[in-house]
Amino acid sequence: MQDTCRRATMTPWLILSCLAVPAALAANEIKGLDDSILFRLNWAGTGTNLLESPDYEKLLMTTTNNEKYECLVPISYGIEEDGLDSYKGQNALNLLMPLFKKQNCNLRLESYWTYELCHGMHIKQYHEEREGKSARLHEYSLGETSMEALEQHLTILVESLKVNPKPNIPTTKIEGINMPYFVVNYTDGTLCDLTGKPRSSHVLFVCYEDGRHDIYSIKEIYTCEYEIVILSPLLCEHPAYRPRDLPQTDLHCVPFEGNPVRPRNLLQAEAESLKLRSHGTVLGGDTSTGSVKLKVLQDNQDKVVVDDEEGEAADDTTPEATPSAPKVKLNLFPPQPSIDQKLVEDFLNGDYCLHGGSGWWKYEFCYGRKVEQYHEGKDGSRTVILLGEFNVNDHLEWITKHPEKRYKSGKRHVAHFYTGGSICDLTGQPRTVEVKLKCKETSSPSSVALYLLEPVTCQYTLGVETSIVCPLLETADENGLFSKPSTVKG
């Protein structure tokens, strides 16, 4: 309890110095204060009838100025309905099945490794080293799964929920908040030299309304065993997986006879806080003239007085009960770190290539250089089809013929045209590809999504969605061509 009181003196929600707590407290068996629940003090005054309520445990609190209060802690707090009783929808895995059936792939770029997660298929980790025109790819499988394995998992889950319709949902800490998740395991990856066992991964799906199944984080929790957090809006349909507002509970404190409604030190702290807020307003740009002077009146008065420069006084805090604070909302994902400058430079130079595809054919995109489609045989052989190379003159000619493709300020993407690909057997013409580079602001700056379409025979569209493009749009000319920015902001 002393630790709890010590924490309380450091937060505006609980400003008390706990000097004396009676031994009877232990007999009451009040549960320890949970750090995930916010407690707000309400100075109820002597006119309240809360003391007779059976819904509260009573604590004797004494301040450093020997001011005595009886504080009431609700017997039940921090309990919120999860909505499961009325939920008749699909289970978590069923909600995620459309994602697995599409077999979409997501990339995460890091300074050395690139991670590829193809949902319902595999997870890969690779790094490409280039020396001149030659390239060497270091690639490891971090685990695999299949639709058959997922269907088996679904059957087991359905039977399990019949026995226990309200299972304990595991949680993981994201930005200091415990978030419920649903896990899908990927196994039988590349053999690990250190453990002698195949690599494996646990993919944790977390509800996030604005998510696009982005890879939020990857970490190696044990040697060659990985944990990947995915932000998915699909899971938000299930009430057990939705993020909850932070619970907030009122603690009511009633003064003993002859004691002020609010402790003297608390009033002084509120006065100092108001003074700092006033100073911050001026620093923030409010340059209107005037000065503010704050003072606490006599000890038996429970108010803070604000004097303006003309000497007129106004009460700032006089109510016996603190007005209700706004509901605390869960701010899950704060601004992320800046994008790696070296990564952007390598991308613009065409040295950092992106890989995509989950079927027989995969594809490689090297900005400003080429787009290739390839298949790797089990014997290590590689069949390559060139879809197009970048030639600035061909691109400008294409833009002239298609003025609707020009970049205009405010657009979220640019289009580049790659020509001179391998001759198409069906048309007898070289393959071409339109590359759409789209700004995609996500909670993870290194997240990349790629897709390849063939709307016309041997004429392709490659979509690249990443936050790397966002700052580059500021440098784009009307033809959609980027200049290299001196700095890149996240």
C-alpha cells in the first residue's frame, strides 16, 4: 500500500501524501490498485451520504499537514462488459479467413533484413547483396502454414468454443497497453544452426480499425523463434478482441469535522499547475498582454484565486466535487520514428529492390531500373522474364499520350512507365509495366505492400504502397519524377 501511495503523489489523479493507513485495512482485503485503471479523486464534502453506502471500502488518509479524510474505494471497479453474451458472430479465425484465402503478402523493410509475410502461406527473411550486375540473395524461411492446416485449426477451435464459449484471451503489450490477440503459428522453417530445429513464428493478430494487415513489429523471442504483430481490422468485429477504453474509477474522500474539503497542499499544487499552463499558453503563441498571479487563500478556504493585472479576482476552483474528466481514450499507436534515410537513398538509387508474389511466379522491382518476373527451381535455377526497364524518354512520351497520368499536387501516388521488356509470345511485342507508387501512411514506416496485375495481355500494372513514397511526393514534378530530398521525414 505504501508503494501505491507513493505512486499517487506523482499523478494528478491522486495527489495525497499517505502517512497513516490503519491496520484494519488488511482485514478489509481491498485489492491492490491496478496500474491499468485510472483513479480520479472526488472531494465529496461533508454533505454527502456516501459514508452510509455498502458499495465502498473505507480508508483513513492523513496528509503531511495532519488533515484527516475518510476515502471510499468501490468494492468493484475496473470491470467492463465485453459484449460476449450478446455476440452471435463468427469466431476470430473465421473472421481472418478471407485474408488467408486471398494470400496477400506484406513486406517489412529494415536496415539489413527484409521480411515477407504471405498470409496463409509463409514468412521469409532475406537480404540481397549487389556487386555490380551480380546479386546474391540470403534467404531464410521463418515458418509455413497452409489452408489445410488453418481449416484443421478452425475445426479444433469450433469444438473448443462449444465446451468453453468464453476462453481466456491472451494479451500482448503494445505501447504499454495490454491488447488481446489471436495467434496463428507458422512452423517448419529453415533449419536453425544454433538449435538444430526448424525456425518458427507466432503471428499475433491485433484489432486495429485503420490497419491494413501491416506488420507492426517483428522480434526474435527465442533463438530462431519469432513473434510478429499484425494490425488487422477484421478482428475488430469480435468484441473480445476490441481495444477497450481505459477504466476510470472515482475515489471519494470526505473530510473529518474541522478539516478543509480539499488538502492545502493539493490547492497549492493546483495553483502551480495553473500558473504553468498560463505560461505555456504564452509560449504557444498567445501574446496578448496581461499577467496572471495565483495565490491560495486562508487554510480553511477551498479555492484558488486568479488575479489579472487590473486586480480583479476570479475563483478558479471552488466546487466541492471535481467535475467529471473527459473519458480517457486508448491512443494505441503514437507517431513512429523517422524513415531510415539510407534505406530511402538505396531505394531511389535502385540498389534496394522489393520482392513480391506468392505463387509460381514472383516479381522483383528495382526503382528506376527494372521490373522482373521470375521462378526459382528446387535445383537453384532461376527463370526470369523482364517486364520492363525504365527509360526516361519512353516515360515522358507515355505521359504526353496519357495526360491524366500526370502528377498533380495533392495526389497520393505517381505513375511511372517501364518499357522494353521480354517479347510476348502472344502479341509479338515487348512487355511493358505501369508502376504505381502510392503513399501509404501506416503505423509502421517500414511496411510495404506490392501487387501485380495484368489487365491486358503482357501489359502489367505493379502497385507499390509504402510510407517511403509519402515524403518523396513533395519532390515530384508534373511527370511524377522524384528528386532526391536532402532529408526524409517519417
